[in-house]
Amino acid sequence: MSLREHDLTLPIGQDAIKELRAGDLVYLSGEIFATAGLPTHDRLLRCIDGQEELPFDMRNGALFHLGSLNEEAEDGSLRIVYMNPTTSTRFNGHMPRLIPGLGLRMTGGKGGLSAESARAMAEAGCVYLGFLGGGAEIITAAIRKVTGIGWPEMISHYRIARIEVERLGPLTVGIDAHGNSIYDTTLEAAAGRREEILARMRTQREGT
């Protein structure tokens, strides 16, 4: 199967999301939302429960698990010094509710999400995009400007940064809106080779 690439602009509709398949490459332009905080995700759940107001309307948008260091520029605006992906599985307890509750079309970070999250994505029309671990330079280079900071009273990594990006990527569709996951495929392939690998190791031990 040939590798498919997509240049997409946020916000994005469900029809475009359903065109994506696990393994496709994506470049994103437009505004994204980013945070790396567990307390932030707890707070987002309180928002969708009506306990406080959301700092941003994220419908048809992308919430990524990205840690950032931001600082104030001379003109008073904020700039991102660097941005790097964090492990998404930390948020497995949050994402099945946040995906439909926030109206997300995309989420992402490192390492994928649980089967429960994948089901929520399939029901809501959302995909998971995998970022290159240690790819801070590539991610940061795509940033054009910070357009807003949600909950600035929180520490830098916990704030929600609203960021304008241009051709952020390449990002890999790790879980598509049809429930297909490259993470499941990888685990199945590894499990399938387990007996073969163990047999080879036994043979090597017997030969020494």
C-alpha cells in the first residue's frame, strides 16, 4: 500500500477526518491546543461537567499532549521556546470523555491511547496523531505565534496553549476514526513473532 500524505487546515470537519487511515502522514496548519498536564485534563473534565468555563472552544479542533516552555517577549506577547510531545497513555482515564465532550477531531502525542479511547474516537469522528519522540526542533519550527493561553495561573506545562502552526509534521495517524490502530498492529506482530524468537534463542543456547 502506498504512503498517503495529507495537508490539512484546522478547524476540520468529520468528513475529512474519516478520509484518514492508520499509517497516513499528516501536515497541519491552523490553530492547535496543547498541554501536558494531568491536572489540566482533570480541570477539562470539570468544565464539561459544567463546574467551570472552558478557556477555549475546541470543537472541530485538535488537543495535543505537548509540553511547552513559553516566555514573555519584549512586546508583551508570549512565545514558545520549545515544544515536545509527552506520553498520551497518561491520559487514558480522561480522553474517552474529553473527545466527545470537547468535540475534538484530533488528539495526539506519543505512544497511542487505550482501546476505550479508540472507541470514543470512532464514535465521535476523531483521530490520534503520533508525534516523533524527541522531535522538539521540528515541532517548534512549525509554530508561527501563540494566539492564547488558557489558565495562565498554572505552571507552564499545565497551561493550555492555543498556537498557530504552519505545516506541523509529519505526524502519523496512529488511530483512525474507524477504530484501526497502528499500535494494536505492532503489538499483534510482536506477539506473533514471540514463539519464533524464543525458539531461536533456545537453539542458540543449545549450540553454545
